[in-house]
Amino acid sequence: MISFESLEQPTEYVVKNFADAFDINFYKDENELKRCFLKSVNDEGVIDSRVRTLNAQYHVHLWEKHIREIIDFLKGEGSSFEEMIHKDDPTVVKKLAERNSINCFVFATKYCSFVEQNKYPIYDSLVARVLMYFHKQRPLIDGNLNFEEIRKNADYETFKNIVDEFRRQYCLERCSYKDIDKFLWLVGKNLREK
């Protein structure tokens, strides 16, 4: 276990080591998801497989009703939604997050990230917790940082700006969003506050 006090300065080397550790520990889950997302969205059953596998492997905890809503929405949008994701359009996250009877922001960031890993950082509570720690060390935005508001409002542009500022402040621009995700998530998972 690590604690905030023992957390190293995030450098490219540190981020890469955490990303490698993530890959070793979660290889099977990640590969299963990558296989789902390599298939064409137009192939029969691909959307169902993507949504269900992502929900299970990343422990999103969506109920069947919400899974069906997401699947129906994505099937209705077809390949045009996927094209928007490929174009690095951050509004697609909000569009997917709000197409449910509940806020699916966490799921939406993960879905978009698996379609286009180098354009969409993943939001979840562990990532938010670690970014909040770094924000207290060096502000990542002006004013108060409220991740719960970002999640509730599906404000992906603000979240992505925070991640970009974290990358800039710690000279991590050469680290991919995926490696940053793995670093932040693994630190959050293993973090133990005193």
C-alpha cells in the first residue's frame, strides 16, 4: 500500500512504471475489452458486447435497464456516433452520459476512451481522488475543484482540461491519456490515507 505521504512526484518514468504494473495485473480484462472495441460497431452484437463487457470488467455497476438504454441509444446512432468519438468531440461523452434515466458519465468516459484511447481520459472516483490530491499540491484550475459537480453535470471538457493541466504541470505531455489513466487509477486504488 502507498499513502499520500509516500506518493512520488509523477514523472514519465513513474507513470510508465504504474502503467506497466497495471498492464501486468489487469492484462486479461484489458485485452478482452480491446478485442470488443476493435470490432466494427456495425457488426451484429458488437454494441451489446462492448457495453456489457465494459460494465462488467470496469465495475461500472449499471443495472440491466440502464445497459439496455445505452445499447438502444448506441444502436440508434450507429456508426455516426463512433465517427464523432474518432473526431475528438468531447460533447459525445455528455451525449452518451445523459441518454439514460441515470447519469452514466463514468461509463461514457470509459466507453469513449476504449473507442479512442489517445483522445479521452477516463473519469472515475479513484482518478478524481488522486487528481484532487495533486490539485491541493499545485492548483489544476482556478477556484474550487468539485469533481462531484463535474460528474453530475457530465462536464467532460472541464475534466479533460484538468487532466491536461496535470500533464502540463508535471511535464507528462508525452504520456498517453491511457498511461495517465492507469497511473491515476492504480494510485487511487492503492492509496491509503492516514
